[in-house]
Amino acid sequence: MIEEAISFRAANGDILSAVLHHPSQATPRGAAILCHGMESAKNSEKLIFLARSLAEREILALRFDFRYVGESSGKFADITYSGEVEDLRAAYDLIQSRQPGKTVIFGSSMGGTVALLFAAQEPNVAAVVTVAAPVHPENFPKRVLTPKQLQRWRENGYTIYNGQRLNVSLLEDLARLDVPSAARRIRCPVLILHGDTDEVVPVAEAHELNESLIGLKRLSIFTGTDHRFANPLIMRQAMTEALNWLTEHVR
């Protein structure tokens, strides 16, 4: 296998940093794109594990940094779901230029929601796996901020979250999102992985996502598991299930 450091341009002009995992076989059987969460990056342990494991199964795998994090250009303050969907589009187009054919998508947390939103608009996505994906990201500000803090965010044009600046563009973007409606437009197989003690995204959102999807789907709830799947054994179980789903549907 070869791990190739590459970069490509997002729709807004930012440069996105990525690693492309080439299988040893000259012609891959398909491709996979791996999307990290809000406070993660392409070098997360689970993305590296998945990318290498997919390449071992003769699947071309791409893990990349969204425009605001890691080695990509851009500012974290400008993060929006719609912006990340644009980044995923750029990644998808890159993969199609290198390996046209079936492409599957994995997304963790915010990256999982982005994968769903993208699959709703791109009918050629072969399959999706989500891990702890928010179905109601618009509720996130209400869970972490008081009404007064939300009002100040709107008035000041930004807020500080976990030491990071977030511009009001995120609030405006969240108000336009309708993930359940987008999920109903998805036609590819979807695997939903979620912990029943997720303190960030309530497990009820995983059940709602499952109910919203009209195609082939599977819901796997992990007992006693938090948002980050902190237990290494449970994380490995979840990633193995994800790997098998992606491999099955890329053929």
C-alpha cells in the first residue's frame, strides 16, 4: 500500500490537505471518503485505521481535513455545515477523477451529518456510515449556551466555544438545515452507529434518523457508550462494523 499526501481546492478557494491510501492492486474495487468531526482532523485514530483497512481490502481511501482545521487553510471561526458539504463535494469530485465508480462515505459526528446532507444531493453515493451524527444540529447552540449568550452571539457576530471563535454564520447556517428531510431523500444504504449514553448527541436522534431513511439501513446502538466511543474495545467493534458495511456496498 502507498499513502500519498495530497491537497485539493475547495469551492471557496481554500486548500484542503489529505492523505490518499492506495491499495496494492493496480485497479481498486472502489473508493471511500472519510470525514472527521467538528473538533477532530484527518489524523484521528479511527480514520487512519479505516483508511488503512480499506486499502488492505483493495479500496482507494481518502481522509482529509475540512477547510478550518489540521493542515488545511481556512479559519475555524468560519465553520458551517454547508461549507463542509462543499468540501465533501470537492473530495468526491477528486475521487471520481482518479477512480470513477462506486464511492462510499464515512462520517463521524458533524462529519456524519455532512455525509448525510451530501448523500441527499448526490445520488451516486454507494453507501454511508455515520457515527454519533447529529440529526438536529440546530439544537446544539441551545444545549451549550443560555438564551442571553445566544442573543449576544447574534448581536456581536461571534461567540467563543471551547476557546475557539465561532462566527454568526454558523447560527445562520443551522437555521437553514433540515437533516430529517434530507435523510428522506437518501437512496443508498446507510449504517447508523451511536452510543446510548452519548452526552453530546442524544441517542434519540439516531432512532429518528433510522425512521427517516427509506432505503436499506441498519441501526447499531452501543450500550454504555459515549459520544467519542472512548472505550477502545467498543470503538474497534464499531469501526469493524463500519469497515464491513463500506466494503460490502462498494463492490
